[in-house]
Amino acid sequence: MEIDVIAVGPMGANCYLVWKQKEAAVLIDPGADADKISRRLEEKGLMPCAVLLTHGHFDHAGAVAALKEKYPLEVVIGAEDEEMPGNPQQDASALVGGQVALFSIGRTVVDGERFMLGGIEFEALHTPGHTRGSMVYRSGGALFTGDTLFAGSVGRTDFYGGDFRALSASLRRLSGLEGDYRVFPGHGPETTLEAERRTNPFLEE
């Protein structure tokens, strides 16, 4: 599995391009800058087939509508965040005076569900706290953690659907996973689960 990252939008959200087959790449959290994402796809000779959203906030889903106009994309999101995209009060876009263009969601997933996108198997781990429907997606030795877990930090819980107690329980779940994983967060640098177990104060509680 190949992984490439693009920082998008004014908040520097990480959009991941993930693929095994160049004709069927997966876009994880394309939050802004649809043209920038398209250029990277073209540079790498990739054709996307799906969008996988870790949660419903505007800075992770803001480019979906524009990308869907250009590519035949199935959009996948956690079931409890399905209502958020396009709702400014829920997807946090109202805080910056904007609104995410509406887009259709092709599929919702729940905790423990395994599914295939672009020939890659993902497992959905429901990790509420940042939002009610936040998902961490596990694929092989990788965890795509969205805004649940960052290098040295965690996501905020003061937005719609946020819950610090729920986030703490989600972090304990991640910390308790067997073995080590590469962690690809929604913002900031890549890390590893073992590094976060050792150094992230939010995983020590």
C-alpha cells in the first residue's frame, strides 16, 4: 500500500492518497484545495475511486463536492457523522463564515466493519470524542486517526458532538491495540502508536 500526504486548507489538514492500484486510489479527508489534490493525482498517475472521511468537519470534507464533479467517487463516513457535512452548525464551517458544498454519501460504516476500497481492506474503529461519529481506519500496519489522535496531542472536544470523556475512552482503546502502527493523523506529522504510548500525555491518563 502506497501513501502520500498533502496539506490542504488554511488549517493544514492532511489529505492522504492511498493506493495499491493506480486506477483505484482512495482519498482520505480531502478537506480543501480540490485543484491541488487533482494536480497531485495527475502527477502520480492516479485515478481516485473513493473518499474516506474520518469525521464530518469542514476542514476534512470541504473538497469532496468539487472532486465528485471531476471523478466517480464513492464517499464513505462513520454512520453517526452522516448528518454533518453541509450543515454549518455541525461541521464547524459556521465558525469561519463558510459552508461546505453538499455532496452525496454513498456508504456509512460502523465500529468493527471491514470493507474494501480500491483493493485495500480497511477496518472502521469507532472513536467518538472529537465528533460523535469519528472513525479511525486501520489498514495493515497503518492507522488513519483523523482528529482523534495527533503526534503529542489529541483533537478538540468543544465542537458539536464533542465529548472529552468519550475521547479519553477512545484513546484508551487505541493505546490498547496490540503491537505498533504507523499513525497518520488529520493534522501534523506522522507518528507511531508506540511513540504516542510513551510520550503523549493524553494516552497516559
